[in-house]
Amino acid sequence: MAVALVAGPALAADTDRYPSRPIRFLVPNPPGGANDVLTRILGQKLAEAMGQPVIVDNRPGGAGIVATELVARAMPDGHTLLLGFNGNLAFTPALRRTPYDPVSDFAPVALVADSQYLMVAHASVPSSLKAFVSYAKSRPGQINYSTAGSGSPSHLAAELFKQAAGVNLVHVAYNGGAPAATAVMAGESQLFIGSVPVTLPHVKAGRLQGLGVTGSRRSPIAPEISTIAELGYPGFEVSAWYGVLVPARTPNAVVARLNAEILKLLRLPDTVEQMRRQGLDATSSTPQQFATQIGREVSKWARVVKNAGIKAD
């Protein structure tokens, strides 16, 4: 109790000169992937805006648990940031018990980016979503869908679609999105929901059929492909979203400063272009809007996992 009484005023006093030392920005992934690149884009711009170095700290492991727990337990003074995304904040907590609560252990700062998934199919099945669903309903348990692994975004997205459309499809797990897409091209499975950067080149080359995108809007790089919601499943939405969070109890003034600086950098044309090269669309939000999204996504994917009986590998 004595520590808390001392730490409270100290944190309040530090708010006026925040940031007072280098900022550590944790990413729950190894170097080189889209999450890491996004964190480095944001970190470089934040360092320029806030006058302190921003050190990107890659802490992969435990399906995002390692980095996420470190931030949840860090000093709530704004000097430790987390790149949160649908994986470590919604999917992993739905699949297993985590040592952090994605809602109560963090103060959301801002959404920064999102990206679409694309449902693709083998040439042997109907090319429209409506016709595909009818085709699948007439062949229960005979249509395979491939995924990047049990509990992966592609698995959970497909299970959500199965529940929405009322179809009985057979799950075939692969080790990654590229092998899962290749399996559809080879006819080993008939359906896959994968990231646009992985799937769209094959659609444009005629190797796969694009049935629909999973987001709330059409993809800016494939506007000719309708959303699944437009095609008869209103409210269906799955996207990869990314945002910045700090530990719970971080002073509101610090959260507000971070939000303001992040929103500024997200309006910079070079930031938008760098993100787009990673298949990401720049977005933004207030802290309250981000908190609402996290709560909604946590509940949504917990229901999907429970209804489907999915177990983490």
C-alpha cells in the first residue's frame, strides 16, 4: 500500500514532462513480418514527434502472450507500448487462458491499421458465394477448407462463416497461409480464407476464384470483389486490426498525448504508403472507440470458438 501511495503522485508529476526517457514498443512477433514492420514505421515517426527514442522490442512466443503479458505488468507511465492486434487480444484469449485480461489490463490508445481477408475457392466449385453455399449444403461433409493452422485467423474466419451460412465443411490444417492457398489451387481443398496479399495475386492470375472479402468495406486493391456482408450475410465481418495500447492505469493525459501524436502520423502520406506496401490500410480511432472494439471482438470470438469446439494446438 505504501508503494502505491508514493507511486501515484510520482506518475502524476511525470505526466507534465512525458516522455522523460526512451519508449519501449513491444511487438509479439519476430522481426521481418508485417506486425514488426508496422511497429517500426510507427516507432520511427513517434520518436521524431516526441523527442525520445522508441525502441522496438520483439518478444515472440506463446501466440502473442509473452509480449502482451510484459506490457500488462509494466509501469503504467506511457514508456512501454504494445502493438495489439486481433491475434493477441481476441483470438488467443478465446482459445486459451491467458495471464492477462485483454479488456481490463490495458488502456487502449488508438487503432492504427487494418487489412482484409479474402475467401477464395478452387475452380471446380461455383464462382459466386450464393451458389457455393447451395453447392456445399447439398454435399455436407464433402467440401474441405484449408487453414494456416488450428486456431489461426483463417480457421476462425472460416468457422464464423460456417456458422453464418449453415454449411458443414471439413477442416484441413496446413502450416501457414501460403501452403493453405496452394492446397486449394491443387484441389486438395476447395476453400480458404486468407490475407489479401497471399490470395489476391492468385485470383488475378486465374488460379483461384475470389468469392468475397471479409471486411466491412471492399478492399481498395480489389474493389471489384464484393464483401461477404453484401453477398447476403449482413453483419459478417472479419478483419486483421492493429492498435497501440499501454498498461491499465496509465494517466489519461499520457494516453491522450499518444493518441494525438499517432493520429497525426497516420495522416502522413509516406506513413500511409509504407503501410499499404504491407497490405495494411491506415485507420484511426479515439481510445474509447478502440476499447469498444476490443470488447466486442473478445466476446465475438469467444462465442465462435465455443460453438465450434475449437481447441488450440
